[in-house]
Amino acid sequence: MTALDDITGLVLAGGRGTRMGHVDKGLQPFRGAAMVQHVMQRLAPQVGALAINANRNLDLYAGFGVPVWPDRLTGFEGPLAGLATGMARCATPLLATAPCDSPFLPPDLVARLHQALSSEGADLALAETEEPGPGGTLRVQPQPVFALVRTAALPQLEAYLAGGGRRMDGWYAGITVARVRFGHADDFRNINTLDELRQCEPE
């Protein structure tokens, strides 16, 4: 395992929150704290430094005690814009990402991604899960917002963005990608609506 000092963790909180009624998802109360705080608490022990990518309520996010980095691209361009911002601004050779609406992420996420990144000589490692498919089968579900990337790959990402690309996995053709299968899909569950937020609260 690499030294934690080589890894910056970035919580992606820069979206519009469209499916949650355009509220700022990371700031929604959940089990006694803002949802982003749950993600920070799980990611912080796995990395050497932590930052938040956000595009509104910057003062509120700054109150959590870590740097807040707005997208360099304007217009809420999605998580890939947040990834590019983190890769450009972090001071470490590796950047780990997780979304602000996934408070159950696994404690070994970064370690397992780094093992694959190193062993396969990859530029980026991402998580995958198995989800129920038709007829009782299982299908592999990529989780590209749970990733570990070498910041040296920023030129490839910037070229993809400059060409108008916005799909989270759309730039993978230009880099080497490792994939890590995780057995507990619920660890990667994201909370998209206010109803889901309420359902995840304990009784």
C-alpha cells in the first residue's frame, strides 16, 4: 500500500441535486449530520488529505474544515468536471473520489483500488459491484465515481472535456483502467431523492 500522504480524497458535491428537488445533497441532514460529513468520515482515514468539490454554498462546505474546490468549468458540468478540478488542484500524485450522496462507502475502498492500480500499472482504478439482473442473474455495475486516479492523467481528461465529453467513463479509451469487484453493493448505494433519504434513516 502506498503512503497515505500520496493520496488526496475528494468528495464530489458539485451537482445540481436535480432528483432531490434541486437542494444541495451534501448538506442534507442524515443521521445527525450533513450527508457530506458521513462520506468525509469514511474517506478521511483512507487518504492523507481531504477536499470537497462544490459549486454552491461554499461557505457552508468550508465550515467542515477542509479545502473547497469549485469546478473550473462553469455550468454544473457533472462529476467529471469535479474530477478534473481535483486532479489539477491536489498536491499529491493520486486522487481518490467518492460522491457526497453515498454515506456507506467501504472502509477498504482506497486500499483495494490502489492495489489494482499498482499491480496493473493503470492510470485509474474504479469500483464495480454486482446487481440483480433479469431472470435472477447478476450483472456487473461499474461505479466510476468511486475511483483512484493518477493526477498525471489530467491532460487526457482535459482533452476529453475540451471536446465536449461529459460521461464519467467516456475518457477511458485514452487511459489504462483497472476494475475492482466489491461484494457488497449496498456499500455504494447513493441517496438520490428526499424519500430515499427518509427511508435510510433508522426507525
